[in-house]
Amino acid sequence: MAKTNFQYEKRQKELEKKKKAEEKARRKLEAKNNPKPADGEEGAEGEEPEADDADDATDAPAQPQ
């Protein structure tokens, strides 16, 4: 009967822990760089740029004369 390779299993666990730690650090960094608006401010900041873009497109059609 074959022996269990405990070193391989240990290495896999270490790699998984490292991967999770890197993912957590990445999410933390993204959250720090891109903070979510507060509950009351969601509509004001989140939709404002889209409304401005739509207004610009309808106000000034690009037709040279």
C-alpha cells in the first residue's frame, strides 16, 4: 500500500492560505480605493454622471453646417 504524501498535502494547504490572504488583501485595497457611498448618497452620486452624459448627447447634436 502507498504511503500518504503529507508534504504535498501541507504544501497545498499553505498555497490555499496564501491565495486567500492575497484575495483578501486585494479586496481590502479595492474597498479603500473605491469607497461605497453612504446609504443616503447612493442615488446622488451613482446616477449623476449617467444623467449628465445623456443630457450632453441630446442638447448638442454633432451636425456640422
